[in-house]
Amino acid sequence: MTHRTEARSTPQEPTDAAALRRDRFGALPERIRPEDTVETRPATAPDPARDTYNPDEWLIRYCG
């Protein structure tokens, strides 16, 4: 014997079905801007001691 599916209960009147469908699918959700979906932040915290540049450092190392 094959499997038989039970008949699903449907709303009594077609207007009820249309009203239910309109309530559920009647409007699209609010649009989300791509800028709001991406978060940017640095991978590591900036280290001020590492990123300092001294243009006269070569004078101290090689001429002193």
C-alpha cells in the first residue's frame, strides 16, 4: 500500500486565504544598505611605539 497524505485543512472561504496571504506576504521587509551590513575595524590595535619614524635614526646608528 502506498502512503497517502492527509488533506490539509484550508480556510473556509477564499477571502480568508487571501487575507492570510496578504498579512504574511503583503509587504517586503525594509531595505538594508550594504554599508550597514559590513563592520570594519583594524585586525590589531595600533602600536605608537612601533609605528614612529625618525628620519635621523641612521645618523645615530652609523655616524655616532
